[in-house]
Amino acid sequence: MEILAGPKAEQLVHDVLAGCTKEFLVARSAPEPMEGAAHRVTDLLQRGIDVRALFHHTARTPPAVRDYARTVTERGARLRTVQCVPGEFAVVDRRLVLLGHMSGSTCLISEQSIVDHFTRVFEHLWEGGWALPAVITRHPDPARPAEADPKPAILRLLSEGATDEQVARALGLSLRTCRRHIADVMSQVGAVGRFQAGVRTARYGLLGMPPVPDDAGGAK
């Protein structure tokens, strides 16, 4: 384990990313300064490296982040947001971990068991994440098979006041399966009730609409 700060940390990050050959996974509360982050990601993508990034749901709100997301996803990166980001880290080729801020104090970890742990954490979070930019979904068609990822449709229907039974019928799911998906969705947006789920859906722009500021309508 190696801990560096300042110019030495920046050089370390530069060297590690220069040696990246296959995959770069990063989890942060929000992207680093937009220009530098976009340049770094673009360089990796141009070298054919798979880039995936996780941010907190609140990162969906700032216009600069949304612009950054559109820019890098158009170039091939994949971004998602989650309710909780447990620390800031990056996994490089599943053999190294950069722990901390890339522009500040950084810790380099090469112990494989620790690297594997951070990789598993990332993949677990990724499975429950929401695409950034959000994919705008239409109302589900009962005549069509259920979507592989029903979360957006479930949130949209719940926000419109649909019951569990109505959601299940609309998506072609059994009531039991539908309720499991609903519970997962509520957990992923950090909501304890349907009203709160609707508020957070609007706040984070999870259904493709512009995010609503925290003080809009006094909703908390």
C-alpha cells in the first residue's frame, strides 16, 4: 500500500492510468472537475478501455455534470448513479485500486484480495444503479414482454398512483415478482413510502426529466 498527496499523487494516478489496458471502474460522490475528468475518460476510451463510473444520485442535478455525462457517454463510457457511494475509489484492470481523490491524497493498493473486494462492491452497486444520462421510457405496453430492467416503468407508474396490482398487470409480472421489484426500487432511491419515492424520482431526474431542486414545492 502506498499513500501519496499533491504532485506525487497526480503523477501516480497518471502512471497507473497510462498502464491501464482493459477496464477502468470508478466510484465517486460526483465527477472530479469536469474538464480534467472528461479529458481523462476520453483518453482511456480512445485506447479501447472499458470505462464505467458510479456517482451518487445527487450528481444528476448540476447542469455541468449532466453535460459531462452526455459528453463521455457519447464517446463510449457508461455511467450510473446510486443512493449510496461507500467511499471514493477506482479499480484498474482488476489488479490495482486507487483509493481517495485522484486530484488529492491517493492510496494505491495492489493486494489482490483487497482489489477483488472493491471490484465486488462496484459490481454490486452497478447492478442497482440508474443510467446517467437517464433513458427516457414510454408507458409500458401490456402486450409486450416485460423489460429486462423494469425500474423506470415501476417508478413512473407508482408516481401516477398505480397500485401494486396495476403495476404488475402493466408490466406482465406476477404480483409477487412485481412487489419484489417495487421493494428494490424503493430501497435504491432511499424511499420509505411511495410519495417519497416520487419526490426523489423528480429530484434526481431518474426518468429522464430535468432534476427538480430540493426546495421545489417545499418537498424534502
